[in-house]
Amino acid sequence: MPKVSLDMPAQILSDLKTHVGDNGKFVSVADAIRTACRKMLDQLDKIDARHGRLEE
């Protein structure tokens, strides 16, 4: 799996970490970021479909 590096404001990372761990929804920060990206891409696909921009 390719690795990606990014800069993120400390406040966003801190907020994200509240959802990670034994009591959180995600097992790791990387898992949370992957899930967020997948959800965003699904939403963008729906928007593109509504505007006729998706290729079959």
C-alpha cells in the first residue's frame, strides 16, 4: 500500500484522535483518514452523477 504524507493543523489532528482507540470508532489515525477519504469520494461520485459527469 502506498504511503502518503501530509501536513494537518494540530487542532484537526487532536479532534480526530478523540475518535481513535479502544473507546473510539477507529483503530488508528490512518484508519480514520482512509475512511474519511472514502466517504468524501463516494459523496463526490454522487454529485458527479447528478451532474452527468460520471463515465460509465
